[in-house]
Amino acid sequence: MGGKIKKIELLAPAGNLETALAAFESGADAVYAGLEKFNARERSDNFSVDDMSRLIAYAGKNGKKVYVTLNTLIKESELGEMVEYLAQLARLNPDAIIVQDIGVLRLAREYFPSLTLHASTQMGVHNSAGIAVLERIGVKRVILERQVTLDELREMRAKTTMEVEVFAHGALCCSLSGTCLFSSWIGGWSGNRGKCKQPCRRRYYSQKGNGFFFSPGDLALLEQLRAMREMNITSLKIEGRLKNSDYVRNVTSAYRMLLDTDGKDPDLLSKARNVLSKSLGRKWTEGFTSVKSMKELIQYKSLGVSGLLTGKVVDKHPDGFVVSVSKRIYAGDRLRIQPESGDEGPAITVINLRVDGRWCKKAGKGEYCFIKSDIEVPINALVYKIGESHGKEVSTAALPEPRIPIDLDININAEGVKVKILSTTPPLVWEKTESIASADKRPLIADAVREEFKASRSDELRCGTAEVHIDGNLFLPASILKQFRREFWDWALENIDPAQLDVTPFEPLQRFFDDYKAMTPAVISDPRETIEITSTGDKPGKKNIHVASPVYNIDKWADEAVLPSFCPEQRLSGLKSLIKQTYERGYRRFRVTSLFQLELLKDYNDLTLTTSFPLPVCNSMAVKELESMGVDRAQAWLELERVEIEATVAKSVLPLEVYRYGRPVLLATRADVAIDGMIKDQRGNEFRVIHGKDGISRVYPKVAMSIPRIKNTLDFYDLTNARWNETDTSQFNFELGWS
């Protein structure tokens, strides 16, 4: 299914307007950026609605694209605010939105169909079955899990024509995407909500030694670009929305340099690597692209800090600190002060520095410089340069002012086209009579019409939402469609007064709130408790449902088969066969832990399907989406607090199950982890590392999770790594909540 090799899109990060423009000037075809909430990099500057509107307008006029990130999990109490965000985005009309939560995906598809959907890497899609599921539910592009090898990617790509985006450069998370609970467990700062405190970068201690066991180097795939091109990868993504414009400029320039050639010139590769070296990252690695690279990814004896080591803190004062300089520091440089523990240290911009009592613009190697700052820093902390001051400045003054969106209802039939402008009261209508023929091969599609009508020439007006209705199987040459668009906008600019436009929230908002108000909870017909037992030998009570894995030979006590959440492409056929064998043995209950499994189960019509960790279900819209995919009951996401679980239950169309007891996996990785058994950090938090037979290392908490029963829910007890009635337990986020 690969077909003719196409040009690969180069996609760069943008934490603010200056960085976005630096990316475009350096050769990026597109940028991805977030608004102020609901994105996985909430610590970056992010965009106001007005700034995002200006960026989208600029990109559109210059043949570039903008993708807006909504790639976090959403609580039930946030659904209303999320719908309002989606309404704003529908008016902004970005080239796509990037989504993690399947509840948000459903909201966008049902109420704002003009929005193009990309599935975030946080969805954890790692095989062709997962791609197939998302394609069925309206996703245009999948951003793959980072822990996929090139061989797996090649095989996967050959089985789909769907757009596929992969990460090519930047910082790597140790955990499988969208499943990490590590940061949340130690304090409620969820990596799935853009709040990660990076506990994987800490130093850990054990009886076998200590080190940075979960801190990988940075990804750099310059040398793999030819292979990516041959696989028809749609887009190469650069990580780094927390980085400044210098970083984005250097990395984008390096990759652009090679993408514009056949990649065979060794001198050009050397030049690109030299440009890339200025990006001040961690040690380069090939990430998870091969079994070999996974083994070399984590150098646990080295502090996994991003940046160029420039000195060490040797003294501190109430108004600043003294650095013994090993590499030159300039006023204006961005520095990170890194504690020896490996915990993420504070970042500062050098405004004032002093050498030998004199204020100056730079400090050289071997000098001691005083840096004025009100941030508390520890003695002996290492100082890393993470951004330079003397890069090219980017001006945002030339960006267009925000344009007012007008919402359109476009109808095309055999007799012509009619466009109704929904943002005026009463709605204005433009019509064009034209005989339109039936299509023999390539019928007109709504997306093509919508894309064409986005191209407004006005400095004041632009297309907001565009509902497109095509009556019949019609053929319309691109030149005629373009003519329709030009004539419509010429007419609109003469007949619409921007001051009289209604820019208040529109009909889909009210429709959502009406639909939401009418939702009622499911009735639980089978109140039996559920227990997962695969290793302890404890037998379930008569009223319980026993869950076990077919991978480890379901025993005679089992009622339900739980499927593995990670299945590389080469093992898909084996898992499919195992499911068939399990079905033939009489099993009709299956526990779904990842969306890809719904593809493997779709041909069986007499199953009872329950979703389970690590498949995230945080809100009633996610439940509703799962119901439409054939799921019979769902397990609430483990990070949820009591009030959010109760709110979700009140609107859940399926029975909701709660993980009440057990030791959940906090982090799972395909990287080679050099330690097993018990470990602890400097704060005294303790964990257990277990290497699985499936090639995945998992981190579990020392204490078991235990929370009270919640009314109108089903109970789930996980005895895989826990015993009944343990005294050392934690309620996780149940009472305190998560951010």
C-alpha cells in the first residue's frame, strides 16, 4: 500500500509566536502548538486565541500548516470547557487538532466535524491494528508511539495508506506513551495532563548500585531519513515545545538540509550534524529504532541532563550565586541549574553577570562569575546552557491581525452551489447556478470543498466552521471549485460588515449541553466483583469473575481473558491466533487494555468486552465512544479522584468499573533497564523494577493502591503483584486529586 514516494512534511515545535516563525524561516512545513490549557506542554508559553489566529493566518498565506495540541486526558468536570475550546478552534480553523482523549475525539467529530483529527502519540498506537481502529473513527493521521523499531514501522506502513507521523528528533520519555503514572504517583503531577515532574531523570539507589536507570538520551535520526522517505512516512516531528527559538532554528535547519536532497552526500550529512550540535541537547541516540539501540539508550551512570555543561555553583548569596565557569556564558543565555540528584532544576535567563566585581556581558573559561537571581540554588549544582543569546531575532510585528471568522453552510447539487453565512442575522445567502455533471471516477468530497473555501483574501474575514453538503455523486473540476470560492469571497467582502457579525458561541455548543443534560447512567445488572489473578495462586470467591491472561495459559479458574496492552507488529498475527484459540475454548469475556485489540476482536459478535488499565477512560464522552465501538463496560482511569469518578458514573452510558486494589504499573519501557528489584529515590520513595518475558521492564510502587468502594460502580482487584489485606497502602490521587 506504500505507493509512490511522497515529500515528507517537516513538523517543528512552537511554544510561542517567535519560535513558530523561527521554525518556518528555517524550513519547517508545519508547526504544532498549544493554547493555554489541555495540552501536554502546559509549562511552555503557549498561545492566546488571538496569537493562534495570527499564526494560522500567516501560515495559510505562506503555504505552511498549524496543528493545535489538545493532547491530554480530560476530567468529567472539564467537558464543558473543552467543548468551548473546540468551538474556538473550529472558528480558528487550524489544519488539524492533535488529540489524546477518545472523549475529546468524539466531541470534535460529533459537534465540530470541520476539525481535522490527528491521534497523539499519547494514544500509544504501535501497530497496524491500532491504526485501523482510529481510521474507522474519523482520525486522519496517527502519530506513532515512539517505542517502535524501524522494522516494525516498515511492516506497519506497508499495511495502511493512512497518514503516519513519527518523531525524528528531541527528548525521549522512557515510558510507553500515554501510560505513565510515575509522576502522578509521587505527588499528583500527571504526565498525561502536561504536568510531569520527570521522576525518570532522578538518581535511584539499590543494593546493587545506583544510577539514572530511566533517563534516556535524546533522539536524533538524521541518518535514518532515507529509510523514512522510502517508507512513505507522512511527517517527521521534532520534539521541543519547551525549547527556545535557537534550538528550533538549529534542529529544523539540520533536518531541512537533508530532506531537500537524496541524503547520499556524506559531506552534507556532516554539515547537518554540525548544525544540530548547536541545539544543546543530551547525548544523541537512535531511540527505540532497533533492538540494539534500545539496549544502548540509557547510560545510567551519566546524569541525563539537556544542555551544554558550562560550570558549577560554588557559592550563593541572597541575591544570586557564583559559578566556576568551564565554557563561556553570555548575558542573555538560558541556563539550567541542575542538582546532583538528577531532579529537574530551575531554568533562568542571565540578565546580569559580574566578573571580578565588574558588570559585564560575558564570562570566560576559568573565571568565577556572579549571576544575579532570586532563585534558590544548591551548592555544587551543575550549570548547563540550554539556550544561547546571540541567535537571530525573530519579529512578530509583520504577522496579520486576527481575522473575524464567518461560519458557512455550503450546499452543492447538480444545479450549482449555495452558501449560507451563519454568522449574520439573518443569514446571508450567496448562490451560483452552474450545471454540474455526475462523476465517473473521482467524485467531489466535502474535505476538498472545505479546504478550498478556507482561502479568504480578506484581511478582516476568514472561514470559520464550514458544513458541506453534496447532493449526489458529482464531478467538479478544481478550476471551477476555485472560481466558486473566488466569486463567493468577492461577494462576501462587499456585503458583510464585520462590525455586525455575531461571534458568540454557535449552535453546536447548545446542542452538546442539551445532549449532555439528557444523559443518564447505566444500570448495573451484574454486581459481581472482578479479580485479576495471574501469579499469586489466590482463588476467587464464588461471586467473583476471575481474569487471567491467555499469553500465560489461562487456568481452570478463569472467566475472562485479559489481552496484553503492547503487541509489536510482528506479533499481531500470533495474538490474533491466540484470541481465536481462547474463543474456541469457550471464552466469551475479554478485557481490552489498548484500542488496537478492538480490531482483533471485531469479527466476534457474541463477546462481552471490558476496557481496563492502561486504556484511559476519564470521562463520559470516552465511555460513549467505547460503547459505539462495541464495549460493554469500562474501567475508570486510575489517576481519577473520587469526585471525578462519581461525576463520570452519573453520566456513563456503560457500567463503570473502579480499580480498587493492587499495584499498578507506574512506568513500562522497551529500553534496557540496568537494574531490577527494589529501588528508592533521595526522597525515600520506593519502587520495584521487574523485567518481563515480553521484553518490557515495568516499575511498580512498593505500597499497594487501595481505595474505598464507590456507589453504583463495579470493583476490580488486581492481585497480579499484591496480596489481600496488605497494611502498607496508598489511596493514590483518590482524595487529593491530580493536576
